[in-house]
Amino acid sequence: MDDDKEYYYRRAESELEMAQRTENPEAVKAHYTLAGYYLDKVYNDDAAAIVASGEAAISTTPPGASLS
């Protein structure tokens, strides 16, 4: 199980790096969204069940980010 969490953490870091490198606002949003999902998998044991049931309400814009 720890191997899974390490994998998801590395993927989240990768998505955050890509979000910081890109200039396309829609791509930035997508990378932050994916990073959020990966971090949920690392830190929230119930995240998979919530997402699978369709009840997740995850913000797609990180705090303090401006897409304009």
C-alpha cells in the first residue's frame, strides 16, 4: 500500500510541476485538478469511495490561482 501512495505522490508532484510550466490556462486547470485527485489518493483513505460514488466535489482552481 505504501508503494501506491508513493506513486500517487510522485504523480501529484509531476502534475504540479507541469501546471507551473505551462501557460495555457485550461492546461493549468487540468494539471491542478489531476494533482488534487492524486493527493486525495495519498492523504484521504475515503477519496476513492467518494469519487467512485460520484459524490466528490473537488475545486478545479487552486487557492490563490488566477486563470485570467
